[in-house]
Amino acid sequence: MTAAADLVVTNAEIHTLGDPDETHEAMAVRDGRVVRLGSTYDVEFLAGVDTDTVNADGRVVLPGFIDAHTHLLMTGRSLVHADLSAADDADEAVDLLCDRAAELGDDEWVLGFGYDETTWTDGRRLTRDDLDAVSETAPVVAFREDLHVASVNGVVLDRFGDDLPPADVETEAGDPTGVLVESAVDPIYEAIEPDADEARELLTAAQRHANERGVTAVHDMVRKSKAPEVYRGLDLDGDLSVRVRLNYWADHLDSLVDAGLRTNHGSDMVRVGGIKSYTDGSLGGHTAKLSEPYADAPDETGQWVVSPDEVADLVARADDAGFQVTLHAIGDAAVDAALDAYAATDTPGEMRHRVEHAELSSDDAIDRFADLGVVASMQPNFHKWGFDGGLYDARLGDRRTDANRLPAYLDAGAPLAFGSDCMPLDPLLGVHYAVNAPSDGQSLGVTEALRAYTAGAAYAGFDEDRLGTLEPGKRADFVALDDSPWDRPDRIDDVDVALTAVDGDVVYDGR
Ligand SMILES: [Zn+2]
């Protein structure tokens, strides 16, 4: 006699998102794994007296979303501190910071995260004058969403001014404007690093938010933070509701090696991922490294944040030590440098080395992704900058249609994984942009877009044997949607998540 299921999902439109995508009406789960898919009749006999039943009321059920590029501490900060992504112009951002300041003591840090002036009506960055209006006694910082730019008030400039590298402190007529870029952002960022208790509060808020958006696993980027110990603590306490793959910053490599760790070590819920480094900066900051000058800055081609020689050295060391590597590379010159470094290793495809963002890859580069087996870890939500008058238009001019050519990677046979970069954390918004891209050469079909956020991201995390599709033997990580993305491809951003489950346990129920 067959053991009873722990959970039965009935009356659903379950998409396996395998290749080919198959649909089933019902699914049974036991010990956290899918044990059967079929008609309600096929599955119902597995129900016993202790079996939970979810009647999906005809909803679409998909494998849980795997966000291959997150900064959950940052998402937690936007949930707890001022969320500047909600502002439509600089004045609104200042209002949000004032609201936050009113909740705090006199000299506590007033923090805001996620502003993007390119989407604002006035299109200008926050300055010291804006932030002095929030407080002239407490330190005030507003981080741009890419974290390569921070705006600060006079208190912060007084406190940190002498320690900031002058080249990255913006000035006007000799006086700092309050806008800091690149290496000038680091000391501020370190000063506001949360302790373990605050990190637990932030990450708990962020995982709840992720579950509400159908996310069951993340590849999180961590640097000198309490995040790894907090995730492991949550896991031991049974309080972790999202699987976490930890991509550690390059400055952790030696201590990881000393601790005997390597890629894929860990538990069912928390695993060691890759080693992360920058190559270049961002298009927003004119610091992404381009082969041709910026359209709006004809003398500039961007800058290396980490030089190609240093990147090559890091990749060689990490690869030797058994680590996957994830390199941030946005401009075409940076993507080439990342691929060069990977090509110099013995088995880049076996290690599944990754390029994060890869926004402006050349045709040759896209072929090399496929040839080398390097994962393109891309953010379809970045298409938001690709429309007329957007950031790509300003920075790249005609080259904007060369950005984020998602179908070209699939056509070439390159591994493609989707993530949000927490701008914002919302896979269905990403799928919406992938399907409704600025141009045909940038858009995917619904199934392809969903696969990159499930099976594609699972592959990028060596997880294709347990995650990414719904089939017997795999983990029962799934999401139920209120509407079918296939039925309303032009409004996928309006599709609501009804329910999210990890290991067959319901972690979010919004029905
Ligand atoms: Zn990122």
C-alpha cells in the first residue's frame, strides 16, 4: 500500500515548465517532494486522513520562482527604512526621508534606498541641499538603486569628508554637492552595516516579501555582512522560508578556503554559491566599461572597478579552489574581460561560471557564452530603461536596442538565468518586461521567460536535479497565480500571486 501524501493540490492548471511544458490538473506531495502529477482522479487516492488539500480553483501553478540575483538585506532595508523607489521626483524622495526621520531619535541615521532619478520628472540626483532639509543634526543618506551612487547631507560630509577619495566626491565650484560615487560610497555603506539582530529583522521582512511574490529560492549577494550567519540561524530554527544560495564577495575567498568550504556545500535551505566580483560599474553612473564612448559623454568609455588583470587572477584562484565565479559586467568591454578570464580556466562550463547583468554583450560575446557554457545571469526588469527617452537611450543612443538581447542568448544556446537585482524583487514584473520588451530583438515568449526564472536559474545554482520544474522527485516548491500569464501576456505585471509553497509547506497564502 502506498503511503499517504502530505499535500494534494487539485483543480489546478499545473505547468511543469519542463521541455516540453506539460500541464496537469493535480499534484501530490510527500516529504517535501512531488510524488505524482495527473488528473484529480489520479492523485486524489493518495490523500489520507492527515493529508492537507489545496483546491486551486482553476489557478495556474508553476515551479516557485528562483531569483538568481538578489540583495535581500537591501530589500529588507527598503521595507524597514525609506523606500525611495516609490518617489516620482526629488521632492517626494525628501518627503519620504522626512517621514522616516520622524520615526527616529535625534542623531540616528536616516536612511533611504532605491532612488532612480532617471525615472523622475526632474531627472536630477538628490544633493546635500535636499538632504539638509531632512535633518541638519542627524546623518542622512539616500542610496541610488544601483548602490554605486549615494547622496548625503552635510552631517555625513562633515563626519566622513576627510576619508573619502576626492576623485569620487562630486563637486561644484570646489564644494561637495553631496553626491558620492563608487569608492566614496564604501565607507558610508560600511558605517551603516546592520548588526546580527538588525540583519535578522531585515532578512525576515525580505523573505516574507519574496514569498509574497512567488519566490522560493534566491541567489543572494553577500559582502562583509551578518547575512550568512543569520540565514543559517533561521535555517536551524526552522524559520527560513526561502532557499538561499550565498554568493560571497571576493574578499571572503581566503576565509572560505580556510574553512574548507566550496561551491554547493550546505543544507537543503542554505548553500555556498559562487565568488562575486565587479569588473565595471553601471550605465547610470557612466562607469560601465564600453568599447565605444557614451552617447551623452563622448569622451568617456566608463571605468574598471576591478582591472581585467585582477579579475583574471581572482577567477583563476577561485576556480582552482573549487568555486563558481559570478562577475558583474555591464558594458561590452567588461563582458569581454569576464569571458576572457573564464576562457582561461580548464572547465568554465563545468563550474558554471556566471556573468551578472551582461547588458551590452556583442554578438561574438553571446556566442562565447554558449561555447564556454558560461551562464548569462540577466535582469529582464532592466528593460525598463530601454524605452524612448530612458536611461539606455541617453547613455547608448542607437545601441540601446543592443542591450539585454534575451532571445539571442537562447538562440545561441547559452545558459540564461533571470534575477531581479532587487530593482525591485518581483519575478512577474521581470517576466512582463521580458515578454513586453522595447524591441522584438529583446523579447521572449511567456514560457521562455518563465523558464529563465525557474529552470534557468536552477541550472545557474547547480539545482536542476531538485528545483526549477515540477516533476516527480523534485522539491515541491511552487506558486499559484490568480491569472494565467499566457492568457494576458500584455499585463503580466498585474498578475497576483495567490499562494507560495516551499517543500510543500505553504509559506504565503494570499487567497
Ligand atoms: Zn546586484
